Amino acid sequence: MPSPLFKAACLQVNASNDMAANIATASDLTRRAVEQGAAFVLMPENVVMMEWGRANITAKAMPAEKHTALAAFSALAKDLGTWLHCGSLAVILPSGKVANRTYILNPDGAVAASYDKIHMFDVDLGNGERYMESATFEAGDAAVTVDLPWGRLGLTICYDLRFPHLYRHLGQAGADFLTIPAAFTKVTGEAHWHVLLRARAIETGCFVFAPAQTGTHPGDRKTFGHALIINPWGEILADAGTEPGIIVADIDVSEVSRARAKIPALTLDTPFSPVSRV
């Protein structure tokens, strides 16, 4: 029977629009994480390409079967014999739009699961900071979990974080862990990152793994950093701050059942009628 104890690592990077350099950086950090004992390594959103503008993003996106980064990370997982979460990659689709897609690779380098980001970041933050992901990206339409040796992982990406019903669904589908790779903006990260991630852990009784982008990127986009690992009680086990690097934490899967025994919210749904105005 698999041990309920393992080490997880989240990467924090300052990705540019140079894919080869970004692959090298992520690979180096992954090797360092495994050297520190991590059995599962997770990368952030857009780990190999922080590009700006629809034309630039579309031009550098690749078909899944020919994706340079996926091939590199598959070889890396096999070489290290580790489970590897590939953050998210830009995958060109037949429609001409791009999927913001995460891959889970097993220690043989094979794809164990993939997930396309469901919720598009279409927002106007003021002061000229505006994002319209739906103009470039095609939203996914399916929630995904995958079984790891230590438990079940629910897959999400960045802006999904603001839609708690998705996480409740994943928790009720048996997820023990949630992954939320992100390139959260500095503005929204300062306001909401820590509290939203802790809330998702508390609401579901899951561990949360949130690898992150940090610093300034092409288009003068600024990301918040603070990759986090959070336990099912909402306690922060590791925080990467604002510099690129690695965080590693010991994960005891039995904490999931203990948290849910105290607060069994996932099993206590009470039917109610739609909102009515009086």
C-alpha cells in the first residue's frame, strides 16, 4: 500500500517569451526539487511562455503532439523518475484558438491526464490594465481529476480559483489535492491570492498546491509570486515570496480525512429553491 507521506514541490519562475530559456529554467528547478526529496513537482501557469498579444501567443503555440515543452518535460520526468505537473502550455487548436492546458506526467514520462482552463480571465482592473483571454484562448468544458500514488488530484488553472463551485465539485469527486498553477497579476494577488487559496483548502478539506509566476514579463505584465502549499485546515506550509525558486513541503495525506471529519461540509449539501425576490 502506498505511503500517505511524500514531499511536494512548487516552482516559482519569472518566465519570458523565450521558450528554450524557460524550459531550461523549469527543468533546472525541477531537478533541484527532486534533489531535495520531492516526489511530485508542480510548475506554474505559462511556465514556458509569458508572451503578450494574441498574434504573438498564437504564433508560438504548438500542437500537443509536436509541443517542444511537453516533449522536454516528458523526458525530464522519465529521467528523474518523478511525477511532474507541467503548469500550463499554450496548445494550438484546429479552431485557430489556443488551449491553456496542463499536463500530468507519470515517472515514465507518459501523460496521465490533461486539463484545459475553463474560466477565461476577461477583466478590466483599471489604470489601463485590461485582459481578454477569451479573444485568444478557447475555454475548456470538463473538470478533471487524476489518481496519483498518494491520492487524487483535482486540476485547475489560475482564474478558475475565483469559481468555488468547481473546487467543491472536485472535492466531492474524491480529490485529496488541488492544483492551481497561476500567473496572478500583482494587483489582484496583493488583494486576494492568499485568502482565496486558503478558502479553497478550507472549503474542500484538500491540500492546495499553487506554483506561481513572479516579477515583470513581456508587455510590462507584473505577476504576484508567492507560490503556496496549504494544508486541508487552511494553514500555509510554504510560501515562496517574490523571488524565483522552489518551495518543498511534507505532505501527510491523512490530514485530509482528519480535516473532513471535523468539518464534513462536502457531505452536507442541503437542497434549496432558486433565489426569489420578495
